[in-house]
Amino acid sequence: MAEIISNYTDFWPFYLREHARPVTRALHYMGSATALLLLAAGLMGHAAVLLAVPIAGYGFAWSAHLFVEHNRPATFTYPVWSLFSDFRMFGLFVIGRLGPELKKAGVGSNATDELNRRPRT
């Protein structure tokens, strides 16, 4: 059985390692941005759109874990920390400060790392 993470300080690097591939992170960003746009639309009077917020956010993210990262989303075990971390990761990406966090967590942060991991055919 996997070790239980008991504090957010330990969870954050775990979360980043679970999102090691740039494509996984990109799909998360797409989901987060779409969810925020839908939330804004819903709050501006299009209430029915609010139903799509979790579908958009989690749809992109869970697809990334299933088809790209091949791991289990942290949402299932740590729902609150995972949601917070998703927006933290997105925010750090937007302001250009995610790289150092990835490096501290032991994750390569650029697309060439992804290409170098792929088997050559």
C-alpha cells in the first residue's frame, strides 16, 4: 500500500512528480482555463454553464493521467490538496515561475525532456 501523505508540504512535490510530462501539464492548463472561463460565464448569468465547470476541469486532467501520464489522479486520494495544487501549478505556469518548483521536485520542465524520454523508432 502506498504511503499516506499527511501534510501539504510533502504533497506538493508529489503532485508535481505525478505531472512530470509537459503534455500532462498542458492538458491540465487547458482544463483549468476552460473551467475558469465557464465559471465566469456562469457567474455572469448563464447558470446552466456551471454544470460544465467540473466536467471541463476534470475531463482534461483525468484524460491526461489516463492517456499520457499513465497514473491515478491525486484527486481520488487528496481531493482538496489536488484541486488547490492544480490551480497553483496553473498560476505558477502563467507567471513563468513553475520551472524552479519542478526542478525542486525532481521533474524536467521543458519539451525536450519529454522528447528524450520517448523511445526512438
